[in-house]
Amino acid sequence: MIDYHMHTPLCHHALGEPAEYLTEACRQGLLEIGFADHYPLGLLGIELKNKVSMDPEELPGYISEIRALGEGQNRVRVKLGAEVDYLPEKEKALARLLDGAPFDFVIGSVHFIGDWDFTHPRHAEKYESADLPQIYRRYFELIWQACSSGLFDIIGHIDVIKKFGHRLPDREMEPFWKETARVLKKNDICFELNTAGRAAPAGEFYPGRPLLELCREEGVPVTLGSDAHAPEQVGRYFDEARALLREVGYRELAVFTKRRRSSIPL
């Protein structure tokens, strides 16, 4: 098994050192792990009161630390990744920044609708007064743009808009699910089964089973990540995740080296 979504304290909302995450991965017998800490928003000229990404000056040290962690490691392969916020107005700047960067993979995630960080618990109350269908429409439009941008290897927690339990009926979600699977396939981009949603008010993985099944029908490659923000979260719910993937028909997981995708048996 692999875990391709782990964070470090540099993002200001994770605990434990990278070596502790590796120790837990070794304990669980994982074959490969990928650190994907939050890419500096400051490099895009964005400064938030509540920091949710590493500072620009910390990026070289992050790269060096994760590379050093994998050197001489023969039990678990360690890959260097980044989770990068998709911001449509910053596409050109991101393309320049990521061109030639030494990552094995880049996860593209949507955390912001305008200036609203809708995944942050401190801002969750906005759901109560917002137009939920409009929020979902805008969120998935951003996901489709991220898929089409050419910036990313993996789309992260692809239906995280449900994180705090604010949902649309399935009949209203079906067009979003179908278009998402279609756009992923068209752009030959991977998505992750992110198990963090099981511990959130949503109570299920990102994505949920209906979208996962549509992605399998379209032949969209999948990888697996815990979105661990503490060492004890590495590999969380993976037995359940593997069973679900097999139930819907997946037999392989996508892995990456120097931004080239390959696969390993599930």
C-alpha cells in the first residue's frame, strides 16, 4: 500500500516531524509514501491571517528534508510532493513556479471560493447563510478548471465541499459527478481516494462511492492518501479504502516519480 498525502508542521496546522510519519509508515508496512505539504501561498502574493501553507523561505528546507529522509531508506520509498491551491487567476504564475520544480508529484486542490477558505473550521459558519447549490456549482467549476489547467498530476479530495456535512441531494449531485469523471478522463489526470473525510462531519471518503464508481467506469487512474496531519493518521482507514476500491473495480494505484505516472497492484 501507499500513502501519497502527508503533511508537515510547516503548514501551520499539522503535528509531528516527517521522520515520525515515516516511522509510522514503516510500522504499517507501507511500500511508498509521499509528502505533499501545502505549497507557499506567499509565492503567489497571498497572505492570510490564519496561515495554512508553508512560508516561501521554508520551501527549500522542505525539499531538502524530504529528500534526505528518503536517502538510504530501503523499507519505504519516500516521494517528494506538494499540495498546491488551484487559483484560476494565478495559473500563469503557478506554471512558472512549478516548471522545473523537483517534485515527484503535485496535488491540485481547491480550498478557496473567492477569498473564502471553505475547508477551514473557523469559516464553516458561512455555509449556513450561503446558497448551497451555487456554492457547489462554483466549487466543481473550479475543480474542472484545475483538471484542465495542465498544472497538476493528482486532483486532491475531489468533493471536499461536503466536508462539514452540507450536502445537495444525490439527484442534484449526479450532473457534477458525471462531468467530473468526464473531465478527469479527458485530461488524463489522476485523482486520490482521500480517507480524511471519514473523520470529518462528512463521514465518508473524498470522493464518495457514486463519483468513485463513475471514475472507474471512465478508466480514470486513482491513488490513495490519508491527508495525515499527525503521524498517527498515516494510513488511516486504509483497509476500508482498499476494500472499497476493489468493490468498484480498481486493481491498480497510481504512483509518481519526477512527475511521471506509473502503477502498482492494489
